[in-house]
Amino acid sequence: MKIKQTNKLWGHAFNSTPDKKTLIFTSGRDVIGLPPSDAALIIYDVWVNKAHAVMMAKTGCIPLISARHILHGLTELESLVANGTFVLDEEKEDVHSNIESWLTNAIGIEHAGVLHTARSRNDQVMTDMRLFLKDQVVSTMNNSVALATSLISVAEVYKRAPFPGFTHHQHAMTTTFGHILLGFAAMVLRDCERLEHWVSLHNHNPLGNVASYGTSYPINRKLTSDYLGFDSPDHNSLDAINNRWEAEADFVFALSVLMNHLSIIAETLITLGVPEFCMITLSDMYSTGSSVMPQKKNPDPLEVIKGKAAYVQGQLMSLLSIGKGAFIGYNRDSQMTKHIVMDCIFECESAPLVLSGVLETMTVHADVMEAWCHKGFIGATTLMENIAQSQHIPMRIAKVMVEKAVMYSKGEQSVTYAALCKAAQEESVVMKITEAEVVYWQTPQAIISLSKSYGGPGKNSMNVSTKKLKQKIQKVHAFIHTREEKDIHAKKLLNTAIESLMKGGE
């Protein structure tokens, strides 16, 4: 017998299998190790070091000749980082020590030894983390707005497709599948707004706070803020360091709410796809098989989204717990916040894109959805509303009539005309309604067309809602563009200052 290499224990009944990114998302840490947390901060620490060196030279806090050696060394180090040959040494404790040690070896302690003047690793790591988190905010917003775009795109295809709305896991009122998807898009776009708010709260420069209490050197924190793309320095040297957990917790809170929303969407799609409903079929690309049951095609990527949502909630509590016990000044327990927020990002960063792929590749069985809109007295509410309006009777009286009519229509799926007439007679209501009207008011098409409130599944409302949500997408794109341009401008400003210093300018 020829021995075959076993990579996966399923998939032979699949027409296509998940791509590598989806498999990595579902496997997580099962087969992939995480890099050191500080590996993600190297590029930011180099940026911060450059800005600090230029500012210190401009203010006369360090010799110009030392600043030039430092900047030359950092440029060389950047090249090593870019080609992957700079590796963190575990004996040197953190990214800051690694970079300073490398610079000391490269340019000598007489020059490298002045770089840490007027700062501490406290304000240094906080600045690195603010820059890192700003980029993560933009990345999360990009992925989320891509999901919102997919939701709206699919919603437009099914904006008139009847769908059974549920409350308490039971038939409630007929809506459209497009209306459901637009509701999900609204959630995700609100998550983008929440991330925007993170920037307004936390885009302030901690560099220069030193060990919580400032410095006697005449530093220029406005200058480093400009070089690093911050709106301003923070206004108290203790605040940011004492609350090192806060920017991380605010980001993870926004991420947690986003993941909750993705979990709601995931659970909905999982339920709609079970054979008992069969309203959608997930693509093989976003399904996985069983190691033992040959017939199984499981919605694992969606289930993993639900699990990761729970994971992030737990990590948020860890951040809040670290923060509540902080005595004034720096406390080493706040170092854990870096690992927590990075773990959350690793687990969740691709979730919106995975869900977007699920939506764009799934098969929607609109006929099955519509069939469910003829069951479980789902048209009773619209029937009640139209009786109240057409007969000019109080809604409460109409409700009692329809409740009784539902009871008298036992064994049916909708209220019968005979049952309604009996209920009306008991309530002493002279009802001038035809049997055709009773039937019509309970049909899916009538229920949708009669929906008049803004935000509902009616045609006009759906058109306006879709337009408004697309405008929100444009605003998110504009915010992301502005944010990216600010950083580009900051780096150009810094590079111009570096060029001036290297040429002999001040």
C-alpha cells in the first residue's frame, strides 16, 4: 500500500476547501505560535527614537554630532528590520533595550548613551503602543467597512425577499432578508464610529512624561507630537502612565462590541443554514468537515467567531482589573496590558473579512424563506393593524379580536375569515372587512408593502436606509484617509528635519 501524507482529516466530499487564511483563522494557535509582543513594536520604537533624537538635538539637550550618529544608526537598523535580519535578543529584556544595545555596539556609548536622556521606558513604550494601536484602529475600521459593504451589497439583492422575523425564537412578523442584513450593516458601521472615538480620546503624545513626573531638560513635546502624528502632547505627565491600561481597554472594548455584533450575525447564519431551516447554504470554502463523519459540512468559521467574541470579553475584564489597582505612577503590572491587547488583535483581526467572505459566497434559498412567511400566524400583527385602521377601532380592541381569531383558527397557519368574524361578534364589533382582505393582509408581499415606518422593510424606507448607510461608509473611508495622511505628513516632517540635521542645519 502506498503511504499518503495526511494534512487534513476531511474534505473529500467538498467541491472546494477553505483557503489558507480561513484555515489559519479557524485553527488559531493550535498549530501557529505567536511572535514576541515587542516584535510588533520595533518599527514604532525606531520612529519614536528618531523623533526624540531630532527634538533633543533641536532643543540643545544632546550634542548635534551624537544626534547625527544616532539617526544614521537608526536608518541602518530600519534596513535590517525591513529585510528580517534584526531579531530581538531575549537576554535584553525588551525592544527598547535591544535597540539601544544595538546602537551602542554600532556607534559607541558616547553617542548612543545620550538617546535615553529625558525619557523613561514608561513613556517610550506608551508612545510605541499609541502608534501601534492607532494603526490597529485603522486596520479594524478597514476590515469592518469591507464587511458593511458586503452586507449592504447582499441586502440590495434581497431587499424584497420575504423573510420570517423572529422574537423569542418564534415567528414574529414578516420582513425581508435585505432588511435583516441592513440591520447588521448598521451595527458594524456604528462599531467604526466607536473606533473613531478612540482616536479622538487617545491620539495624544505620552513621550516626555518620563517616569510620570516630567524632566528638568527643556524638551519640546509639541515637536515630537508633530513628528509622530499626534494631535497634541497629553496635558499631565502622570495621567497617561498611571492609566496605561485605558487606551488598551477602550480599544478592546470597541473590539469586543464589534465581535459581539459579528457573533450575532454568525449565530443567525448558522441557524438559517441548519437542515431544519435550510434558508441558506454556506459555501464549502467557509465550511469544514468532520474527522469521523463523512457527511458533515460544519460552519466552523462562524462558530470560531462566536468563540473569539467570548475570549475578547474576558480579556477586556483583565484590562479593567489591571487598571483598577494602579497606585500613582508607573506599576509593572500594567506591562501585561501590551500582551492582552495584542492577543485580542491576533484572535480577531481577520474576523470581519472571514464573515464578509461567508456572505459573498453563501447560497440564499429565498423560496424557502418566503415559505416560512406563511406559517405560525406571522401575519397576525399586520392584520390587527389594518383592522384597527380600516374599522376605526382602538388597537387594543383589534388585538383582542385577532388573539381570539388565532385561537379559533387552531390547526391553520393564518387567521381564517370565519374565526375573525366569530371574534368580532364576541367583541360587539361590526366588521366591514372582506375575506379577500383578511387573506391579503396576512400575505408576505402585503405585509412588506404596507410597512410605512422609517427603518422598516418597506420599499421607500429600505431605499433611504441603504443610501444613508452608504453615506456612512463614505465617511469612514474619509476618516481613514485623513488618519493615514496625517501620519504620512508627520513622517515627511520628521524626515525633512533629519535631512536638515544630517546636512549641518539646526
